[in-house]
Amino acid sequence: MKTHNKTKKTPALAGWLLKQLFPEDGADTVVGDFAEEYNHIAGKKGIVLARFWLWAQILISLKPYIIYSFLWRMNMFKNYLKVALRNILKHKGYSFINLFGLAIGLACTILISLWVTDELSYDRFHKNARNLFCVYNTEHYNSGNIVYSYSNPVALGPALKSTCPEILEQTRYIIQSLCLGGEERNFVMDVAFVDPSFLKMFSFPLLKGNINTALKNPYSIVLTEKSAARFFGSTHPLEKSIKIGSKHLVPVTGVMANIPRQSQLQFDCLIPISSLKEFFKFDMNNWGMFAFKSYVQLPEGVNHKEVERKIAGIIKKHNKTANESVGLQPLTAVHLHDLKGEGLMGYVYIFSAMGILILLVACINYMSLATARSTQRAMEVGLRKVVGASRTSLYGQFMGESILLSFCASCMALIMVHLVLPYFNQLAEKDMVLSYSFLFIIGLTGIALFTSLFAGSYPALVLSALKPVQILKRSRQKTMERSWGFRRILVTLQFSLSIFLIIGVVFIYKQMQFIQNKNLGFHKENIICMRMDGNINKNYRALKDELLKNPHIMNMARSNATPEAKQSSISGHLIRWEGKQDHQELAGIHLLGVDYDFMETYGISMAEGRFFDENFSTDWGKSVILNETAIQAMGINSPVGKQLYLGKDTCTIVGVIKDFHFRSLHHQLEPLLIVMNWSLSHISIRLKGKKIQETLQFIKRTIKKIIPGSSFLYEFFDERLQSQYKGERRMEKLVRSMALLAILISCLGLFGLASFTTQQRTKEIGIRKVLGASVGKVILLLTSEFSKWVIAANLIAWPMAYWSITKWLQGFAYRAPIEFHIFLISGAVVLLLALLTVSYQSFKAARTNPVESLKYE
Amino acid sequence: MNLLTRTEELILLAVWRLREKAYSVEIRKYLKEVTASYWSFGAVYMPLDRMVKQGYLVSSLADPTPQRGGRSKRIYRLTPAGMESLSRIKKMQKTIWEGLPEPSIEELK
């Protein structure tokens, strides 16, 4: 053997197995012995025989190993499993409550985590996501007002790239609704005008066409797959062209994959920004008109704050009258944070907290019920201990049971999520799917393990610590006393959460009602709005004359936006007026372009002066109307007839219109300037009477007749108004479902607990009844116990709810008042629910014949 | 009186004889040679462990060798108690053989 210099290593698996077989300290030398013998045999009889020998040795020793250790362990495990199952079956009701509560909690947490991960995934699919930034500007006023905006001058992008070497790429981005002509049909599409670098910066992959040349020529258009299909069906789009306006025929140079929902940039097609100059004679060196979004790409690892410092003053440098300084916001932050540092992220935090809270409530329930059940299992624990179970093995048993249950609950939860997900998607307006990715499975297992550890640890610790002598001497009342205080706290906590959520729901509902009923200053019902293209605008007179012949159409008007939509605005420093003092200043004014019948169509009234009138030829371009807030802010006395200077233009104020809410109620009323010389892109038609459907058909026919080939796409004005509060409505629905769930879970928990506590007090009740207590007295005794907890829960929930509601309402400029009786009513409702929950048990206990409960003494 | 079993006696003698080479592989090899029968590792380990517990043997770790995959040997040495029990069994054997001739078939006739 010594002549063989080469020594063979034993197979790794065999070595490992050997080590397992000898778990004592000697394992190392034993493995060494086998290695030596293995080498010896290998040297003498060959490696094959040596292997054979080694494995034979392992197999021989495996058998006793299995028999002596594994089999016994299995036996014990089988016993644990059997006892656990028997316990579950013995108390079917409680087991179901326990499992169901936990499953609901888990399902909620899964749904919420789906939503949260979805919100957090916005714009992260871009390969460069970390290096892309959105350019914004801030305007500081002497009054301390700061106005943030993503709209920049068109010339900013190229100037940024040429002045700052850190900026690798830049693209401008502006969305316009244009009517595009296909081979057969026309479509109104959201067209994004962008720089050629757009496709390289953002990861919108081209399915057809060349990424380098697709947007090079001003005469080119890149369609998304969806819009390509709308224009050309299944035929190959690359050789086809699309008509923009009436003159320009543009070839399709690329087809890109559909835009993922998790993108803030949503458009139907891309057109090079150079075509703005080519087609519309747009001045690409303009520094005065703020309308373009701008994105830049920085190199990896460059701090955007440093770049920001270099470019901050660039607008002021090129435009002496401008006051805006430039900043950069990471692309991935845009969806979640608005520039004031608020935004969706708040909701993400709220819902994450809710998810964790609901999971906690479910866990607390589980704990509370499992602890209560320990009364019944104390005997078992005592016996096990007497027979020789160690504390660790008991701990393992209860933990194992808890893990088993929570994994059952996870399976139930998954089934629930699958059932509920379609509705949840509807509610959240998303299309989330439950994908069993590695991360998800790990996460769910993690949650299940956490739940079982959290929920199982208390009973496991309490039960395994019980002293067998005490238990077997039936002095268990004493051991249970200790957990009373703890359980009281648990129940109180979850009821306070339920009360908190209910109060929240009520106040969100009240605020939504308040918004619904608030007089916005204009008429809301029976108005339809539609966008129009150039063809309609040209034939508007004829169309209006024709439509107004119908008695069901009250009036119609054109405007550049519907009254509730976000208006364009003019910087405050461009505005001067007759009699302006130096200290007077306007922090910008919103601009609304209208034509004659706008006021009548929307039912707005004048405070002073007159509205635009066809009899005054100067109204077109020379007259303006202000709202009351503007007059107040400017401090003009008797404004009608005074002059207003807008940059170089001079206008006359012909009237003051009564304030109406031209923005959502999140915002205070702000100054508004109404003019007539604006590009008018919307038609609003006010209907009257009941025959809405017929009137709509009539409008459609008339438009088709006068302007053949145009489409009739309309929206009801009140629906547009509603959509301003989409976020809040969604929140209302979500919080409502969560409140329902919280109540359900808390009541389930209370029900289980109540039945156990009454069971424990059976003897006491029996004695009370023997001594002459009435059924009513006993019920009172039992329910008052629980009412105390719920009242305590109220006291915890109220300040929390008050604080959160005030915080939430701060998002609105106009708020419903916080009424204190709502707190009381919510608390009372929850108390009533809690009493109903425990009443069944109390009633049953109170009605029991005392003989039943006392005869075993 | 505590008497050694035959296996224990054999192993103690092997340990004595092998001295600083007295570890399980060598002991087993020696036993196989002497008894001309198969000894499994387990048959060596069990009495060794037992006699360490009884105080007849002590063990210590020695340097590893490459054949052992870098693992150390456990070398066994006799303790005074071990030596005592050997001498006891030897005495007993002597007494029990005293006066008897060499065993042969002839004696049975």
C-alpha cells in the first residue's frame, strides 16, 4: 500500500453519509478509518471493489440507523399528527374559525402585496431606468408660492445636452391628439412627438424597423402593435403610409411592442419632433412656451443633484423674462412622488401598513384562540411530561401544529386570492396576475412561517412551561389566569383597528358625498363633451345651426378644454393691469379659451359686466373676462372697462364671471382668465329632456351628414367630473372592504374566545344560578366583560382615527366637517356587533340547567 | 469479579502489542490475521468504546495521513486498570489450565 503514492479520495457523498451515521464526536476519526481502508482495498483489489466495499458498509449500517433513530422519530411525529388532527376534528367549529381567519388575513396580505409591488414596478422595465431623469422646473414667487411643472420650453432639451457634457442623451416629449388617416379609416390617436434618441433611452423594443433610423427623418411614424393593427389589420405595415392632417403622407418606419401598463408614458404612435417644424412651422428655438416634457439620460453613477446645479439657471439664461429654475427627478420616482413630495407613495405606505395590520390581526386571533384552547390541552401536556416529554419536544409539537395549520391556511388563502383577483383587478383598475414565481413562493412560505412562529410561539411557550403536578392536580384555573390580561389586550387591539377602519370609511364616504353635492358653480348633468378635429372646427357654424334645430338640444359651445380639466396657465409676472400697485402680484393665472355660448351651456352666471357677445366685434381677441378670485387677488375696484396687459397685448376686461371650480376640489379656487382667441378643441353640448339616447343618435347623424368621415366619440361631463376623484373612490372601496374584513376577523376571534371563556365559567354560572341569579343577570355579567374591552378599543381608535382623517382631508381644499357623533356611532355599531357575537354563547351558558354544570363536583 | 470477554481480551492484547500503532484500522487488521476470520469495523469499535468507558483504555488523537483523507487517527493505550484486568484473566486461565494436558482427541476416549 505504501508503494502507491497516489491516494484516492473517498466519494464525497459516501463520506457525508458516513459522517451522518456517526453523529458522535468520533465521526471524524471513523471517517478517516474508512478512508484508509478504502485506499487499502483500492490499492490491492482495484477502485471498483473498494467502492463496492464502501457502499456495502454504508448500506449495512444504514438499516439499524433508520430503525433506531428515524423510525422512532417518525412514530412520535405520527403521534403528534394524530393528536393534532383529533384536536382539529374534536373542535370543528373553532378549528374552522381559526383556519378561516388566518386564511382571510393571508389572502388580504397577498392581494395588498400584489398591488404594492405593482405600484412600485412602474417604469422599472427600462434598462436605463436608473439613469433616466425627468426634467422639471420650479417657479418661486415673492409671496412664497412655489409652482412646480413638468412642462418645459421646446428649446430646453438640446440646450441641456450642449451645455452639460454629463447628459448623454435627451428627448423631448409632447402628446397631441391628432386625427390620423389610414387606408380606409381615420382614427384620433395620442401622438407623441419625440427626439430620435427616444427609442434608445427608453426600452420600448421595435418589432419591425431599425432603432437607429426609425425616427431620423421628419417624415416617419412608429406605431405600437395595437395601433398598427387598427390601421392595417394583419397586413405588413412597414411599406404603408399614414396621412397626418390633410397634406402630409408619412411612411411607417417601425412597429414597436405594445406599451406595458406600468409605464408613465402612454401613447399610440411616435413621430419625430422635427416634424413639428416641418408640418406646423413650429419655432424650435422658442423659450417662452412651456409645454414639452423633457427627459435626459446620465451616465451610470453620476449624481443627478450635481448635474442639477449646473443646469438650474439655463432657462433664465435664454429667456430674460422667465423665472423658472430647472431640476431633475429620477424617472422611477415620477409615478410615486409628485414634485411637492406627495403623491401615490402615501397610498403605498398606507396599504402596506394595512396589509401588515390585517395579517397581525389574523395572527393575534390565532394566538388568542390557540391560547384559549390550551385549557383543554393542559391535561395532554401534563401527561406527556409525566411520561417523559422534554420541554423542547413539547415546544416542537405545538410549533409543528401551528406550522401545519398556517400552511393549510396559506393554501386556502391562495384559493381565495384566485377567486377574488378578478374583482380586485376591477377595483384597482389593473390586470394583476398571481404568478408563482420563486420570489412569491419564498415570500408566501416566509409569511406562513412567520405567522406560525408568531401565532404558535405564545401557546407553545405557555403550554410547554406548565408544571405537570399542577395540571394533574386540576389547578389549571391558576395557570390560565396569567394569560387573561394578555388576551384582553389582543382583543382590544383588533377591535380598535376595526373601529379605526370603520370611522375612516365613514369619513371618506362623507367627503365623497360632500364633493358630489358641492355646488361647483356650473351645471353638471346632461352635458356631453367631445374633442373635435380641424374638419369639425371649419364646419362648426353649420353644425351648430343644424343641431340647435332639435328641441332636445339646449345649447352648445366650443372651448379649449372642459371646465374641470387642467387649464394651461400664464406666469404671473407677464400680467399687469390698469392701476396695479408695485406690491400687487399674481402667482400665475389659468387660461380658458371659449366661444359665445359657453356660459349658457354650462349654466355659469356673471357677477358683473357681460359675457362675450357676437354683437361686439372686439370680443374676438381684445376682450377678456376674469373670475371673482382673480379680481380679488389683483385688488381691482370696479374692474369692468379696465385694461389688462398680457405681455405685449392689451385687452379690456368686459366682465367678471362668478367663481366656478375649474379644478378638482383638492385645489383652492385660483384666478382664471377667459379669452376668445384660443385654439378651440372641445365641443360641449347641453341636452335637455328625457330622450337622451335619441338625441345622441341625432347628433351622430348630423355630424356624419355635415362632416362625412368624422367619428363621434363623446363623454358625459359628469363622468369626467367623477374621474377627478378616481383615486379617492378606489381608496373608499378598498378601505371599505378592508373594514369589512377587519370586522369579520375580529368577530370571528371574539366568537371563539367568548365560547371558551364562557365554557371556563360554566361552574361559576351554575353556582350563581343555584344561588338565585336570573338568566338576564348572567347574560349581563358575561357580556359586560366583553363590552368593557370594546369600549377600551374605542378609546384607542378615536384619537388615531381623528389624526388620520385630518391628515387625509388636508389633501382637499374643500372638506366635509369632522363630526364627532360619527365616532360615537361607529363605536356603538362595533359594540353592538361584538355583543351580538358573544350573545349566543352567553345566552346558551345562562340557560344551562345548573344541575348539568355542577353534577360532576 | 469482572472478567473480560474473549473479544475484549483479544483487543486489549492487540492494543498492547501494537503500542503507538494501536488504532482501529491496525487493530482490525491484526485481529483478522490472528483469528483468520472477518471482523467488521463495528465489531472493533464497540468493544473499544466500551472499554474506554470502563477505564481499561484511553485514547488520543494522532497526526492525520493522506490515505485517511486528511483525518486524524485515534490511538488507544492501556491504562493500569486495563493491564490489571489482563493479568487477572491470565492468572485465571493459568489456574483453569493447571494440571490439564494439551487438549487432544485421545483424551476423550
